[in-house]
Amino acid sequence: MNSSAKKYRVNLFRPQSVGMKGEVVAILTVLAVWGIAPFGFQLWLALSADASGKSPLESITFFNLPFHYWFTAQMLPLCFIIICVLFNLFVDRLTLRQSRKKEGYHD
């Protein structure tokens, strides 16, 4: 393998540089939050059901819709957008910090 091919080698499970370690942490955090948001809410609905099988959140209405339906339809896409914005801000800050270190400036 020549040096240019070795330069771009990336392993998600064993990151080499500090910047790549930060990106891996950000990726895993985004995946965890995005997994917890929809599945955690649905699990909470299922576990909070009473003997009749209805959750207390099913009796609450918001804009004439059941709360659990409104939350799933409106808040989860909004949560995804917020996660994407936060991820991009974190990666931009990490990239800026790395470029300053390469130029000789320190935070």
C-alpha cells in the first residue's frame, strides 16, 4: 500500500486521531439519542398502560389529536432536525479546533 492510500484509512471502531475520536463520539451520541427518542417514547406508552390497555397519554388531546400521535408525528422529526444541527455545529467546532492546532494556534 502506498502512503496516499494509508493516509485516508478510517476505522470507526478504532479511531486514530483525536479529531476522529471526537467524530466517533458525536456519531454514537446522535445514534443513541435518535434511537431513544422514538423507541423510548413508544416503550413508555406501552409500560404506562393501565389494566384496560390505555395509556394516560392517549386520553390527552393536543390540537384535537391524541397526544401520543401528535408527539410522534411532529416532535420526532423536529428532534431529528435539532440533532442534525447540533451534530453539524459540533463537527464544525472540532474541525476549526484541528485546523488551529495545525497552524500553530491553541484554544
